[in-house]
Amino acid sequence: MNEKTFELKANSNHLSLLREFDVTETTIKCRLIRTTLSSGEKMVLCTSLIDRDIHDRQSIIDLYGKRWGIEESYKFLKCRLDLENFTGKTPHAILQDFYVKVFLSNLCTFVTLEQELKIENDEHNKGKRLPYRLNRTFALSNFKDLPIYIFLKKKIKQALEAFNLLIQKALSPVRPNRSFPRRSSPRKLSKINYKPV
């Protein structure tokens, strides 16, 4: 069977939390859809879109595929920006770290956008065996000090020119249709998040 609908019920431990947020429903109907990936691996999707006439099986699978860019963005925030590694323990410090890192990521994307478009349209790049693009991780790691020169030292033009020269030297080839088996490794906790048992 490739599809099944079932009902999840909130246990008694969560009823007070539901009441706190004025949630009256204590059950939710879900739909499990099993599919096979191109690698042969089985994948099970869980959704609350249970009406098969409106949302057929294939549209749910296609919808999940369109989420992949969002998932990659979350991975970038968690792994490349080290989002869960906070400099303080208070809610204010955690929120401050979160907003600063997201702001830096967005600012870096904005600054590198012009360079990315130039690389895409570069005739020299089109003649190569593989197309090239900016290495986003490298750009971000070198971008962290740039706001100091932009906002504090007011050397905007010099800072951006130096940054653009630097990131142009670290282009990555785009290799289509590559896939790798998922590596399972223990999650590394930051020192501040680590609680000894």
C-alpha cells in the first residue's frame, strides 16, 4: 500500500498547552504517502491535505520537491551560519544572534547578487566545460567583517571592491545530476548549548 489516512490524537500532557492557545481540536487527520526516490530509497511523506480529489498523490510528491530550496536554506542557516551557536543564554542574546546572522546572510546575498548575474552572463564562463557560480559559503565567511568597513569606517566602495575581487577567485563548478548518500553523524553541540548529564 502506497497511501494511508490515519488520525493523530493529542495526549493528556499537551491538552493544557492546547487550551492556552485556544485550540479546541485535539485530533488531526493525516495522510501518509510512500514513494520511491531515484536512488531506490523509500520515502514517506506526511500531510494534512487528506482530500484525494483535490490533492492527488503525485501533486503532494511534486509539492515536496518544490520545498527542497527552502530546506536547503534552513540547512545553510543552521550549518553555514552556525545559527544554533549562541553567544549568550538570555532570550535577548539569542534573538540578537539570530537576527544578526539572518541580516548578514541577506546582506551578503544582496551584495553578491550583481556578481552572480555577471558570472551567469559571462561569455568566457559559457565556453567552459562546466558552468561556474559563486561559492556562497566562502562569500559568507569572508563577508562577516565587511559591515565594519561599510557601517563604521564608511569605506563602502573600497570594501565592496575588495570583497568582489576576493569572491571571484573562489568560484565553484556546477555539476548537474550529482547525488550522494546521506551521511549520518552525531549532532555537534556548541559549548553554550551543551548540558552534561
